[in-house]
Amino acid sequence: NSNKRWWKESIIYQIYPRSFNDSNGDGVGDLRGIIQKLDYIKSLGVTAVWLNPIYASPNDDNGYDISNYKEIMTEFGTMQDFDELLKGLHERGIKFVMDVVVNHSSDEHEWFKQSRSSRDNPYRNYYHWWPAEKGKPNYRWSFFDEKGEAWKYDSITNSYYLHYFAQKQPDLNWENPKVRQEVYSIMKFWAEKGVDGFRLDAFQYVSKDTTFPKLPKNFEKDINKYYGMGPNLHKYLREMYDEVLSKYDVFAVSEGAGSTLEDAHSLVDEDRKELQMAYHFESVGIGNKLEGYKLSELKKSFTKWDTSFAEKGWISIFLNNHDNARVVSRFGNDSPEFREVSAKMINTFILSMRGTPYIYYGDEISMTNIHFDSISQYKDIAAINGYKKALSEKKDMDAFMRDLNFTSRDNGRTPMQWDTSTNAGFTTGTPWLPVNENHKEINVAAQENNPNSVLNHFKKMVKLRKDNEVLVYGAYKLLDENNEEVYAYTRTLDGKKMLVLLNFTNHESSISVNAAKKIESILINNYSDLINKNGKITLKPYQSVICSIK
Ligand code: TEU
Ligand code: CA
């Protein structure tokens, strides 16, 4: 297959650096902390690591507000630490993916300080400004603003600047060629250091119609349609490919994939020479409802995307990242009875689909949501400003808090649970975000010693994927699509065939599929046996198996 690429075969482990391991006791995870855990990362079998932003930042949005793109955040360490980390990963055969946040910078970036200082400053056009004498600009919605307003008035020059995210995250003006050259220079700086991939944050939003026309009422309900895939996006992506991506053995993955399958294809189809991979938000979002979700909805979403990318293009496979609550709490079952089996089931799923799988730190040991009762416990700007906004809109605050408790990004950002000691071995100081009390139960040390642990199942599953190309490239076929309890599919490549059966419920469930009559052997199973009576299979709660079939 001429379409084989190393990054399609990668298994990417995402680390939220703030929360992984603190080497100096200040309560904040850091690069040296990650260096100390390199052998752990290697032991997982993963082949690449993506770190959330590690650049200099005032941390209004935990590093997604960058004040210097060629420096390391003081709390995280030094450039020397970075070089050592990269070397340590490479020595272990692990690639490195850098987060690139260039839809916006921090307002503390030198560019913005210059830009806001006067209307004729050379950096003025690095950002989007609207002179106030023209009146108020047309409404733009903001993800994180406490009033939901993306235009912020700045008295220094009597103008508004645009910020799709927080006020301290002014949007860069990509229509300015100088800005684009700055970005390519940043990417080359890191590519020269040897990074292997780039994750392009909020990238679908960079190109804007700078006349800022009026948008229809409630456009924010379909935000990617109105903010995504701006007029010159493809031109800029092709330019980035020519200037940076084509010159190194790297791949770039776009966060966001527009609002249609055509959009997604236009970003990643290889012959367009733009990006190599994208991730869409459709599937991950299904788990965000307190009342639960329908399995058929999940199947439909994954199947639709797989079908669309069967011949051309490539996507990411994930159910979790740093913008979401814990995967086992949303898609599995985090009760003591079912946490382990359901976490194993989810990892079996993610690692047996076509596309590049992304595993978020802690999901390999089934870390769960944390419970916060009061808004004062939250650290995430999205939670805090979301709360203020809901208050001012006189929303039902009890309902708001219940929802936040379930979906907040802080749920997925609590410190990694290494062992049973105070603060789970994450820090000797006070952790920046509380460690989940369940670390006495759920931690790496205990699971390393238990052959039946979620962690050891994860490692086994990683190995199974690495040993079987059929799990990477093989055709995916959904079976029994309307079954609301069991997700069943086959993967097929060059005569090699596997059957995947996943019970998404907390009770036994039976399924009859022809493929079950052709089972040769069971390759992985989160229980010790499998009940199969002539093709009628009865799965235990959250049972997941992969079988090779004739
Ligand atoms: O997220 C951008 C983004 O578009 C998401 O907020 C997305 O809309 C949401 O997850 C959909 O449910 C990126 C980063 O991943 C996030 O952590 C940053 O806060 C944000 O950009 C700003 O840089
Ligand atoms: Ca630290």
C-alpha cells in the first residue's frame, strides 16, 4: 500500500504538562517531571507524545495564550530541558508532536503590546482592529468571554480588537503576510530542533472575512460553519506546506475539520498538499450529556467518518482530550463495579479503529472525573467565565453547576495518579489542581503490579495494534448497526480479518452475527472467557473482545 505513512501507524499519547509530574515541588508539572517518566511512557508502547503548549505564557488559558513562541514557559523549565526531553523521547523511538497555537497569541506577546500602542505602529496589522469611530463592529461570539463578546474595546487607540477565545487571547491577523511568515519561522525553529509533528490549535478559524459582515442570529449554535474554513484558509495551508511541512519529515494535524465532510477532506486529502490529518469534534461531543447517549449515535458518527475517509485522507481517533471530562466517566461507567471493565472496553475501541488513535494521559489507568461543589474550586477560564455569563443571563445555576461538574475541562486536568502517597506522587508541594481522592485505588504503581489491570490491558492492546497492520489500515465494516447495546465491526486487510465486539452496557447482552461463527482465536478480552453458542455470543457487562476470524 503506497499510502502507508509512519504517522498513520502512530499511537499518540497526549500529556497535559501541567498535570503529569512535578519535579521541583511547586505544584505544577514540568518538563523535568516528564523526563523522569520517560521509561513509563516507553513502557506503554505508544509511539508518539503530544504535549499541550509549553511556550512562555501568562497562563490565562494554561499555555494556550502564548507570549513568546521560541521560549519555554518558566514554570515548565528551560530550553535545555526541552532539548533533553526531545532527545530522551527519540532515544526511545518515540516521536514528538508540538502544539502550535497561532489563531491567537497572548495579549502579553510583544507583537500585541506594540500593536495596541498606536494606530501606526508597524505591528498594528498583526491583529484585527476596528476603529471605534466607525461605530460598534458587528457582533462576534467568544468561546471564553464572560459576556460572550469577541470584540473588546481598547481605550489606548479608541478601537476594538477581536478575540474568539479569552480577552487575553487576541486573534492574529492571518491576512497579513508578515504574520504568516512569523508563524512559518516559529514552526521551522521547532522543526529544526527535531519535532516530528504539529498540532494546529483552533486552526480552522485563522482566516477571516476582515470586513466582518453581520452574521445571522444564533450563528454561534453552528460556530464552525461561521468561524471555520475562512476565505483564504486553503491558500495559507498550501503556503505552510510549501514553506514548512514539505521540508521536513513531519505531519500536521488540524484541530477542527470544518463543518462538513467535504471541509474535512479539503484539509487532509494528500494530493492537495495541505495538512496530513484532522480531528473533528462530533464523536467526542456525544458523551457530554448528563442524561447519557445512545450507542447508535456513536456508531453512526464513527461509521460516517470512517466511510468518508476509507479511500482518501486520514483522521484522528479519540474520545478524550484536555478540553473534555474523563472518558470513562462520560462514555463508560466510573462506578466501582464497572470502572475497570468499561475503561478496558473503551481502550479496545479506540485502539481498534481506523485512523490515528490519541490517548489522553490517565486514561490508560482509567482516571475519573473529580467532583467540585463550588465554582471557587474550578481553575479553568472556560468554567469561571462560563459561570459569570450564566449568572448574568439568569440561568438556572443549579443545573449549570450539575452540568459543569460533569463536563468541565478541569475534570480531565487533575494530576496524574502515580501511586498511593500524598498527592499521588505527582508533587511534594501543593498541586495546582486537587489530586483525585480515588488515587489510593486508581494509580500506576498498583496497576503495574496487577496483570489484570486497566494499564496492562492497555499495553496489551497497544501491542496488538502495533503487531497487526489490519488494525491500522484494514477496512472497517459495521455489523448489526441498530443494536443499541453492542458495537460490532470487522477489520479486514489482505485476507486478514478481525472481529471486534464491544458491550457498551452494564448488563449481559447477546448478539448474533455470521462472523462469530468463523472465530479462530481470541486476541484480547477483558474477561477470562467468551460465551459463544454457534455464533450467538453473550457478552458480560462492558465485555470487549477482538477475535481473528476466517
Ligand atoms: O480549543 C479550541 C476549540 O475550538 C475548542 O474549544 C472546541 O471548540 C471545543 O473543544 C469544542 O467542544 C483549543 C484548545 O484545545 C483549547 O484548550 C484552548 O482553550 C483553545 O483552543 C484556545 O486556544
Ligand atoms: Ca514544577
